[in-house]
Amino acid sequence: MKNEAFISKRKKDVTDFLSILSNLSISYDSVDFKNHLPNEFWGYTISNIKFKVDQSALKHISPTGFTNVEVIIELDVESKISEWEKLNDPFCSLNFRSLIRGTNSKTGKVHYLGFHIDRHNGGKTNEIHPLYHLQYVQNSKIKPKEEFDHGETLQLDVPRMMHLPMELILGVSTILSNFSPSTYSKLIENRQFVNLYKDYQEKIWRPYFNSLENFWIKNPMEWDPKLNCPYLV
């Protein structure tokens, strides 16, 4: 597939998925397909995908007093087209940011929880840094550090846990399945979505798992498993 056709197909996948979300009353502010990138690359940024958290997902929330909580997702993705059809890392950069926000009905205070799943830029770090990792943050740049009310929590860099790469289709679906299972149950009944979901699992998750399997079976590797799991010895 030529680059232009490839990019056109990926743009359609993104717009089709966003349309499916819109039909489920999930909004977003904007999408930018990064047309400035060189011809051998593609990518996008999407801002403020929003949906309400199901009441059933709030049963373990602390503190108590929340009945209206929302999830806000932002994405920034870039990929090299030539890697997409290989059993290799399909992304050059990936940042999937989630913010959970709710107002406490007892106190009127707004509370936040944030986490991101992103691709490490390859720079040297003191701590172990899986290529794709999940990390929680309490103040997701909502306010300046000195203005943020941390309450009785302690914030520092927690371990970056290995995580599957997640772009728009894989990521939003996963977050919905946890925080809005009622919406996810409708989503998974949509045949167009299921076809997209399977395709992106094949192109993104299969190479990821293949790289880890190759650490033990010693097959020729394109994607270094120790980048994904630097704990391997």
C-alpha cells in the first residue's frame, strides 16, 4: 500500500471510531492529523475525549461523596509507515493521557486523578523505564505544583509499569471497559468497531507480545524485548 493510501486508511479509521463514539454520546474537541509530517510518517493529536463514569465504577472511590465523575482523554501519536506491516514497534512516539475529574457533593471541592500510557523517548534514566509504560500522577498539570491541594496524599514518581501500547482505538476502548462498562457493552456490539479493534490488536499488540516471547524462544528479533521489559535478565 502506498503511503498516501495508507494514511488515508488510518485517517478513516480514526474518524470512523470517533463517529462511533459520538453516537454513544462521547464527545471530543478536535483532531489534527499532523499533515506537516514527512511522507513516510503519519500521526494525530486528539483533545478532550470526554465521558461520564458509570455509578457502578464508583463503588470503591475515596473519599466518598462523588456521583458525577468524568474521564478526559488526550492523545498524541506518531508512527513510521514502513514499520506498520512488520512485527516491530509501530510507533515513533505515543502519549495517551487520562484525567479523571469529579466534584465532591459534600465539600464542593474538585478532585483529580491522572495517569498516562506513553512511549519512552529512549533517553537515559536512573530508574528502570519500560518502553511502553503506565504511570499515575495526581496533579496532571491541572494547576501549578504550589497551588495544587494534595490533601493527605504523597506524590512522587511511582514505578513505571509495563503496559501494552494504546492509541485511540485500543486505548479508549480499554478505558471505557473499566470506567463505563455500560457504554463498552454497546460498543462491543458494533460490528464496525469490532473489525477495527481486531485490526489494531493485530498491528499493535501482536508485535508487542511477539517481542517478549522471542526473549525466551530466541527467534530472530526485530523489536528488542528488553526495551519493552527491561526487567528481563
